[in-house]
Amino acid sequence: MRGLAAGARHRGSSGEDCPANGLARGWRFYAPFQGLVAYIADETRLVVYSGGAWRDYASVLALQNVPELGVNATADSTNKLAVASAAVLFNNIGNSVQVKLNKNGSADTASLLYQRAFSGRAEVGLTGDDNFHFKVSPDGSTFYEALILNRNTGSQLLKPVDVTGATAIGATHLGRMVRGDASGGAFNITLPPTADADDWAIVRKKDASANRVTVKDNAGNDMAWLSAQYDEAMFAFWDGAWTPVRWSIAPLAQVFTATATYAKPPLAKAVDVSVLSAGGGGASGRRGAAGTARFGGQGGQSGVLHRWRFPRDRPRGKRNRDRGRRRQQWRGTVGGQQRRRRRKRGRQFVLRRASLCRRGRRRQCGKRLRRRRPHGGAGAEWGAGHRAHRQLRHRGLGVAQSRAGGRLRR
């Protein structure tokens, strides 16, 4: 069937358009019937006669359970719906609109894959579990996790990278946690010579062995020692260099039983030094004749423990060691305790013996008392205290003069 031209249309008794067949002498018209399909050439569309009127063929065609569908493209067994278009529109019909991707099991994938020349470059969605993943790829075959969002809390999950030997951190490690397993032996993890501003990496020791994971910069300098399980350090690339910004490292114990060189750990804030000296040997016992008393030897002297605490860079040379030792000894003496008590403002007492106040040293004694008078002290009270001090100077009594006033104590 062909559509009628503008001047060759004929309407039937009911007013409908009648299809026609072109003959040598003109057109032959036919009355349409239910289900008759015609192609309108000048409109390039199919119509069907239904319910007493011509309708667009697509409006009456039920597209249910169509095995494949291609829109300006060819569908296949994998891509059962293929669309070749500059844009695809999903419009609402009055309210909201949703596009749903539903997968069968948790281990399956429901994602959007972004391609270049039919080679994947980025993927987002539920890939392999029910967390939301962001992946990127340089070649379409190897994908790197950029971000994972926890399905239960919405918090960001860091996808770790596990290494078991010497590793140079590269683009695949930045922005992620690098977990070093040193159960097979100690090794180094080296930071890259350069990176983008604010790039970061976290290095953590995964195993519980005694082997150390050492983090170094590109010049070979030690940045962190990870010796215990779960020791970790975070580094950021700031101002053209890697900077440690956060770390959690267990205290490192070094034991010396002979002359050795102390190695300063990186990232250490302080050094605690403990020196234990051995005790002296005991005396031998005295053995007497049979039937007589026997005497045991005297026990040996106990060992002594000395402890010092230094900032990380302080334990250098004899001067600092002697200063720390003197400080420890002074704090434990009676004089040190008295000195600390005297430093309390308003409670410092000046001890004097009245027997020292000779007639010729009264002025000197008065000067000492006035020299220790606090700022703003009442002169009358101090004067009264000094007069009482002179009255008792020959009694040989100890007098305590308080800085807070002129009170006397025997």
C-alpha cells in the first residue's frame, strides 16, 4: 500500500481516508478494514486502521517481552537494548523519575561503566559487594579503587594495598593504606620523589613478627620505624617534601649489655634511659670446729637503678648526663624538700638563731630580715617582729620569721 498524495485523497461514506491503488487511468480506492496497515511515504511512518480511525502503528503495538531492541543500533545477546544517540532522555510523567539497576546476589555487580573507544576508564556502583565503589582504570583491564563508601555507616573505607617486600610507593598507593607484612623478613618502603600537593599515604605494619618495616624518603633517609604490629604512620606531600603528620608507634626498647652506639629512632618524642648497676657479692661464711657455732657471711650490696628522661635530641655528652643525675639526687634530699617548701609564696620562713645576734651584728641581722621582705609588706609588722627578735636574742631560742607577717614561732 502507498499513501495518497495531497490531490488524490478520497473519503469513504464514514469520512475515513481510503487507501488507493494507482492504475494507468487513475486511482482505485478501497474501503479500510480493521487491522489494515499502511505506509505513508511522505511521512515515513506506519499506520494501522483500528476502531474506525487510522492510528500510529507504534501506539497500538505492545512491546512486551521483546527479546532484543535496538534504537538506531543493533542489539545482540549481551546488549539486548542498544541505543545510538547523542542523548538519552528519561522524562517524568508528573512526579519523580528513577533509573534502577538491580543485581541478583551480594557478590554480583550493579554499576555504571564509563568507556573510551569501548575500553573502560571508570566504574561506579556495587561491584563485588554491597558497598559503593569508585574505580578508575588506565587501560580498561586493571582497575584501582579510588573510594569505597560503607553501606552501613556511609563512612569512607580505605582500600588497603598489601606488600610483602621492598616497595616503592607510586600512583597506585597514594591516597590509600599500604600494609606491610614483614613475616618473611624486614624490608623498606620508599616514598616517591615527588607527588601532587596534599597527596598522602598511610603505612602500617600488618604482622606480629619482630621484623621491622622501615619507611624511607627518596634520598634514603629513615622516616619511620614500624616494629610492632599495627604500628602506622601517615605522610603528606607538603611544600615539595614528605612530612609525617600523624603516627601511632609502640615504644621501642633497646637493651645494651656492652659498649654500643645508640640509634635515634625517627619520630621519637623523648628517650627514657634506665641504667641498672649490679649489686656487690656477699661475704663468705665462717666455719668452726665440730660442735661449735658457725656464722654465715654478710649479704652483698643491692644493685642501683638510675633513670633519666630526655627530649629526643638531648642525650649527647657527659654534661647532660651529670646535670640529670644531680637533679635526681637533689630532688630526693631533705634540703630539696625544704627548698621547695620555702618557694611557696607567703609561707617561706627564714630560720635564725638568737645566739648569733651579737650586739655588733644587730644591723646586719636587720638587713637580712628587710632584704627578704616581700613587695608591699607592712613595715610596722616587720618592725614589731624585729623588736621581738632582739628581745629574745640572748635566750638561745630558734626564731622563725614569716614573710607574711611578724609572727613568731618557737
